[in-house]
Amino acid sequence: MGEFVIKLPDVGEGIAEAEVVEWNVKVGDLVNEDDPLVSVMTDKATVELPSPVSGKVLWLGAAVGDVLAIGSDLVRLEVEGEGNVTSMDPAAESPVVPAELPPAAEPEPVPEPVTETPASSAPQSRASSAALPRPQGEKPIAAPSVRGRARNMGVDLRYVHGRGPAGRITHEDLDDFAARGGGPAPRGLFADHSVEEVRVIGLRRRIAQKMQEAKRRIPHFSYVEEVDVSELEALRAQLKALWREDQPRLTLLPFLVRALVKALRDYPMMNARYDDDAQIIYRYGGVHAGIAVQTPHGLMVPVLRHAESLDLWDCATEIQRLAEAARAGRAKAEELKGSTISISSLGPLGGIVSTPVINAPEVAIIGVNKIAVRPVYDQGTWLPRKIMNLSSSFDHRVIDGAHAAEFVQRLKALLEHPALLTMDL
């Protein structure tokens, strides 16, 4: 038998390090060639790394959340044959583990006088000890599945004492607690002193870094305008009535993309990226619209490329495809970079006003708020109209306030008169 060391490969051009976001194996597992070992995240994408050989996992080189340099030892396997390391190879050395010391001799117990009473002659039952809550500030340790089961049983884990490592509560401990007569947690109000630690890793770490950098380097200013989308919603309803199964569902976003394309013809400075290190603004002819998508792992911004070449239905089809790929974790690296202006929409959760953060190095982002029916005074009459706010943020180093206001007013005119979206003006 030999030992095979798998090093972190170069998973992308110019990548110097990667973060471990998920292990698919543990020490002792048997793996076959091409079985997935681990998922790592770079600045560009999440990549799943397969095993190049078959063997038994001896060692893992990092915990979830650790960042490793390219070329670092990642996994060590026990394989048939000689493997790829020898005892003279420093990389083959096992992690230093302190030798186990023999247990220290325990002193002879000194008998203590005991006064026999009916209460003291019998040992304290486990049921009575389990009925005592933990000391203030001590939190129960349990896996999410155990916590979920305890909630369904109505059991407060503060009253359950675990026998796992470090007092971890297992399903067996819950069963024992119930078998000893342990029931739902005592009712009433009580102070909760628990504190849960959540490591900022993976996509959440990338989002945090990107947002922090954007707010630190970009002087944001926001501009909010309300838009009457009554005619646009009526048009959308008519088109939905003609919907075919081979067509995507029409949301507001394809109309907004079309309006954005037309407005950017007159305001090309908004469709730009700013390299503040080189002090160069890159203005793009093509509109590569970043579409913010909320996924189970966090916010992602897949890119609708060359939106200027897509009609309404093409926009809807591509937006739907990109959103589904992002939520399922199938978005490719090239689909998550290169946007020139972004759109942020929370749909019916969009609130009245928002202040979206610019997706650096872009210089503008358009925020879509929810549609609400509001009374509008028109020629002596109050009319119910569907009103939506656009909340947009701009990079004040590149864009002046007046130009931003003119740009948003152009978007407003296009959305309030959707027939203009079908005309080449």
C-alpha cells in the first residue's frame, strides 16, 4: 500500500488561492476515481474537485471555511501500489499528533461518612437530573436534525443532557429523555442566553467582501422616482393571456431591460465600468445587464449578455434560464462576470424605497420596488393607478446628479408609455 497526496490544483487563470466550502468525504471513507472530494470557491466560481485515483481517505488538509494556496496538500489517500510520495518527501509527513500518555494513577478514594436516609441511600435518578436546566449562559450542543426533532416534540434542549463528545445531544438522548418521562418544555416566559456562532464562509464571505469594498471605495448617491406602470401592467396581462407553453412567463424585468437598453443609447456613461486604480472609465456599446438573484446560498448576479440584441421574449427566456441556474448552483463562471450595469429587484417584497449597493466596478444600479395601487389625481378626478418606485444608485465620481436624474426620467417615460419599447426610436 502507498500514499497518494492530492494538491489543490489551479482551478482558474490567475487564481492564487481558494476557499474550502464543502467536503464530500471524511477520514476513513473509500473513494473511487472521479468521485467528488470537495467543493472550493474562488473569486470567480465554485468548483467541484474529483479524485484522480481510488483509495481510502487518510487525511483532510483543511476545514470548511479555510483558504488554501494553490499547490497546498488537500487530501491524502491510501492507495494500491506505491502512491506518489515517499517517506523522504516532506509532503508525505503526517500531521504532528501528540503521543497518548498513559492515564495518571488516580488517588485512592477516601471514604466519607454517609448518613443513611431514604432520600440519600438511593442514587439520584437520571430523570431528576435531566429536569434541571443548564447553568445560565451554557448552550446545548446538537445537530440541526436533533434541534428540529426537539422542536417537533416540544422539548427544550436546555433540559436534555447529552452523552456525545463535549456533551453533544443525540437522537438517542432525546429518546432517553422521553422514555424517562421528559416532556415538553415548561411553559412560561424565560430569558434565553444562548449565542450561536455562524462562520462567514463561502459565498457569504465573498458577498461581504464585495459589499464592503464597494461601500468603502465608491461614493454612492441614490435617486428615487415613482413610475405609473398601469399601462405596462395592462400590456403584460394581454401578453400573458396569449402565453404559449414554449414561451417563458413574462415578468416586469424583460420590460425594464428593454427600457434600459433604449435609455442607455442617450446616456452611455451609465453603461460603464470604472477602474479607479488606473483612473480609466470604460464605456461599453453592448449592454451586459447583471440580474441580482437571491439563491439558497446568498446573492448572485448572473449576466444577461448583449441585451441590446434580444427582444422581449428573448430577454424573458434568458433571465429565467440564468436565475434557475444560479439558484441551482449551475451558473458558469463566465455567466457571473462582465456586467456593465445591474438591476436589483425583490419583487413583491421590494418595499417602497431601497438604496442598492453598486456592483463594482460598475457605476450604476437600478433598484425595482414593489407595485402598489395608489390614488392619483388626474384632471379633477382621483384614479386608482399602479405605482412603482425606481430606487437607483450611482457612482458620484463618474456620474453627476443631474445626469442621473435625466437618465431615470427617461426610464420613467419608457415604462409609462410601453408602446415606445416596441419602436426603434
